[in-house]
Amino acid sequence: MREAVLGSLSSFLKAANFDGKREYIKRDGLTQLSEWNCVSGEEEKEKYGQGPILKKLKLKLKILLYDLVLNDDSIMPENPYYVRDEILKDEKLMNNLFTVISNANFDTPQDYQHREYTLRILYRLY
């Protein structure tokens, strides 16, 4: 169920749907996305499952975050750095991004993609 909801949200917010992205952000979507990305331990298993499904959902969360960071210039015309500035202020999310990089397993393709999107996010932030 969570995968379907996240997939729907991602599809709705992808690419040039700037009105949708603006509305999501105004409704505290960045905080929600941060919380979803930073879940760990038992709560992570409870919310996302284990094994392949967990990796798949975590990757989808990073792809959604990357899309918002990538298109930041056009989301809030009055402040083209709004999304990036908000993410940079979120210490917990930033620590999570650095942890993903340091703990990635290169032996599995999904971990590689997870690290790749995380690096892309960090590149756009800095």
C-alpha cells in the first residue's frame, strides 16, 4: 500500500508539475518527505518492510527528493533556492544523506542507485 501511495505522489509531483510541487511544499511536504527519508531501525521495518521492498521504497523517496531539488529554480519563482535552503536547514535529513553515502553497499544495484541519487541531491544542494 505504501509503495502505491508513494508511487502516486511521485508521479503527480514529477517533472513540470510546478503547481503541484508548490502546493505540496506549502502543505509541509518537505517536512513529511524528510521524516519519511529519516526513518530507521524498527520503525523503518514497520513502515517499509524488509529486504527488496525496503530498498525500493527508500530509493523512490530519494528520487522524489532529487526531483524537488533539481527543479527548485522553477518551483517558487520568488525564491529559486527555497527547497535547497529548507533541506540544508534540516540537520536530520542532511545527516541521513551523508549516512547513506558512507553505508552504501556497491554489490547490490539498488544500493548503488540509492547512493547515486543521494550524491546528486548533495551536489545540487552545494
